[in-house]
Amino acid sequence: MEHTIRATDLARNLGDVLSKVRYRRDSFVVSRHGRPVARVVPIGDETKGATLGEALSIWCDGGASDPALADDLEAINSSDRPPSDRWES
């Protein structure tokens, strides 16, 4: 069963919420200022991710690297300077 809970209520009742998630397999949509921001769901085999070997294989097969990326990052880094007065905005 899915419930909606405010972030403040989640903070106050975290232990109870986690017990409901673990033992009753309930899920919660966490809202802040009336907008959903997160979901707390039970962990199960269906959420199991890739193994380290599978992830490495996907990473290695990700395509050709962009040789100009390092130059672009360096140009961005060199143009980014902190303000002279950090309190001024």
C-alpha cells in the first residue's frame, strides 16, 4: 500500500515508517511544501542492480571518448573565478 507523508512527519516518525516499509511492505511518497520529492520503498530482488562486472562491461562499452573534453573542462575551470567580495551578489 502506498501512503503520502510530509517530510516533517517522516523525520518525526522515521522508525515507525521504516518498520511499515520493512514488515508490511508499504511504500511512502515524501512531500515537501505539498510537492512529492522522494519515495521510500522496500528493497527486494526486483530492485537489485547490476553486478560490478556488468557495470564495468557497460562502462567499457560506452563508446568512444571525446578527446576535446579535457580541453573544454580546462577552459571552463580557468574562466570560473570567485567574486572579489563573496558577500556581494
